[in-house]
Amino acid sequence: MFTGIIEAVGTIRALERRGDDIRLTVASGKLDLSDVRLGDSIATNGVCLTVVERLAEGYVADVSAETVSLTGFDRYSVGTKVNLEKAVTPNTRLGGHLVSGHVDGMARVISVTPRGKALEFWLEAPAELARYIAHKGSITVDGVSLTVNEVDGRNFRLTIVPHTASETTLLELRPGDKVNLEVDQIARYLERLMQHQEEAQPSEGVTLAMLAKAGFMR
């Protein structure tokens, strides 16, 4: 589990194709690896990867074919910059939101516009993920926890403050680029709950009373 608060920007130093899988070597930059052990998880551009080898200034991880198909790893190359975050501990401040590191798909950058000292991004989500994106809800873009400021169909707007831009790879994004997208887990669980209730009582449908009983309303 992660928070979406990026700790460092790393660089891909090696990318070895192993059939449909990839073995990745990442130079970890300023990320403190002193407490990282084999088997620990590091979110790499929002993807939860397991450390299979510790290096002096980086780590090696395997990316499965399933993960490659849902993320941008298929287009990454040596030199690509990636956002890094170690898994949370009981003492971690939850400054962003709960992020699983299980990327749902990719969004496309539509536009990048300066707004004062900040940057305004419009992105287009895949149709199957757009329903989980809500105004003022949380979204994870390349591992970065962000707040959705506006929604227009499949498109949504983000505002990137200078600190976030300077501490992540978001400053390098241009229109047409693809980013890893993880939707808010609460939205997924709520949808599943509603589906279950509809299956159990198809004639009744979802009601306010049902949501209140399930703890989603007071």
C-alpha cells in the first residue's frame, strides 16, 4: 500500500525483455534504500513492483505481462524517468490517499496550460474507467496522488502545484503522452456493493436506505 506522495524520481538503467515480461533495473536517485529488503515493494510510476535485487544505488524488479499490458512499461526505455515511493509503514503520514499500486489503465494527456505558478492538465480516461472519476475525488497519475478539479465526460482536469511538479515527472508531460492511472479504491468498492445489492434484490434497486445501512451515508 502507498500514499501517492512521491519520495524521489528514479531513472531506468536497464530494461530486459523476457518473453512478455520485463526485468527492470532502476537507479533510485535520492530514495533512501537503507531499510529496503528483498521482497519489499516500491511503487514505480504508480506500479507496485517487488524488489528482487538490491543494488548500491537502485534495485531490480520484474514486471509481469499483465502489468505491461495495462501500463506504460511497454514504451519505457533506458533513461526514462519514473516516480518512486516505498510502501507505507504504520508510522507513515497518509498525506495523499490510499493507493494500491495496481494500475487500472492509461490516460492520455490532452493539454497542459500554465495557471499562475501552477499547471493545469486535462486528461482523457478510458471509457471503462471514467465512471470512477469524480469531481474533488482522488486519482493516481504515474503514482502521484492528485485531486480531480473538474470532470467533463471522459475528460478530467488536474492542477499541479509547483512543488509537485518539481518533485515528480509530471513537469515533463506533453499533450499526447500516456500516463498510468489508478482510480480511487472507494469508488470501486461502492460500485461492487451496489451491484451485489441489485443482484440480491433486483426489483428494489439501489436506495438511499440501502447505502445508509451499508455505512456510506449518515
